[in-house]
Amino acid sequence: MTSGVRPIDMILLDELFEMGGGYVLDFSDRTMREFFAQELNVDIDDPCYARNGTSKAKRLRTFLTIVDSPTVVRTLRALWDYRQAINARRRATDSVANGEGRLLELIGRLEGKPAAPETAPTPAFKGPQIAEARKALLAIWDLAPQQRGFAFERFLRDTFRLFGLKPRDSFRLRGEQIDGSFDLAGHTYLLEAKWEAKPTPAADLHVFEGKLGEKAAWSRGLFVSYIGFSEDGLHAFGRGKRIICMSGEDFDAMFEKLLPIDEVLSRKARRFAETGNPYVRVRDLF
């Protein structure tokens, strides 16, 4: 069995999880044993993980190289969540440049996401890509008002395609228009995109929710409003619907942090499932 974790990956993991000197984050032997038992149902003290040494870091490195890829992914996500909780408690800034984006790239590879051809964009915004993406988004402001909505839809389609979300262009059903759709983690999402001069009110959210109500029970919705959403509108819209929301501010944060949009949407969907809140800012999620 091979996990797919390479020596070069381990350099990143050593840095992210503070594994210098044999340590792992702020774990003691006891708390690390309890963490792995409770979060992952794993006995990290099993002798098979100590064959290269008994320190916490050496046991973790061995574990990550001999278990299967799904177990590695679950472990990395659990450790990252724990790391984020520590940083929040310490009120510490992240000392690893683009740490989460790099970790998500590793997780994507371990999960078997198709590698892009060498001539295609890489699976996360880097270097010139982020400049071009920001440029494309800002260029929409220079268009005539009646053209901006269509240009915004094209921008979203191209961004979804970059990350393998299989976008479909806008389509019209009897009596209604859908701005597009895409696939994420086995779910089909219908898209509503707005580029308007004022924040989106509750009425627009309710209309989109009504469209979803007439579709298959497993369909979900993404409402993208570049200007954002009014606080009163979100409050009036309420919780427990099937829509998650994204704003232009979220795209700025995504580009700044070099985050892949599929992970951004997955994090929004998870927070929505946990809290019922349709709009949580990217800066509050990462």
C-alpha cells in the first residue's frame, strides 16, 4: 500500500504541522493519542507507526506514508482544522505562505482529481493566472451595463471550468431562465449570477429558491452577487434553504489567498450545512 505522499510533500507537512524537533503542533503524547482515536479511529501508538522512531513527528510521518490515500486526506483535514483552532485561540497569523492553498493542492492530488494537461491552467491560481483572472473580473466594469451580466456569467463559467466543475452555460426552461449549472462533490448546483449596482435583496433570493423548489430534490443552488447581499435581505431570506451565496468580495479573497474555487464552495457548503447560514465570507472561512 502506498499513500501517495512524496518526500517533497512531507517538507510542506513538516512546516504546516510544526514537526521540527519531533513534535506535532502542541500535542503531548496523550493528547495526540486521544486526537487520533477520537477524530480518526486510529491507534497512533501502534508499533507499526514507530518503525522509524517513536517521537510524535516520526510516528506521524510513518503513518502518512503507509496508510491509504483516503485516510491521509481525512488526517490532513483533521490536523488542519485543529491547527486553525490553535491559531484562532492564539490570535496568531499564519506563518506559512499560502499554506492552505498548497495543502489543498496536495489533497486534490491524493483524491485523484484529474491532472490538467501541461498546456492547461494549473489547478490553483498562481502567478500570471491570478493577475489575468483579476483583470478579467475588473474589465467587466468597463462594459456597458447591459453587457455586464453576460460577461460575469462567462467569467464564472471559465473559472468553474478551470477547476473541473463541468459548467453548463445558461439555459431556458418554460417560463424561467437558469444562468448555468456545475457539478461539485457529486451534487448538481444551479447558478444565479447578478451584476447590479446595489446589494441583492431577499426577494431575488426567494425567486431563485422557488426555481430550485421545482427541480430535483437533490439539486442545490449558488447565488453569486458581485456587489454582495444586504444584511436585511439575508436576514429576511432566513436559513435552512438550498442556496449558498458568494460575492465579489469573496472572489477578491480567493484570489489573494490563491484558493481553488472548488474548495471555497465546498467550505461554504459545509458551513451552510452546519449552521444554515447561506452566506459566510471567504475571509471568515479560511
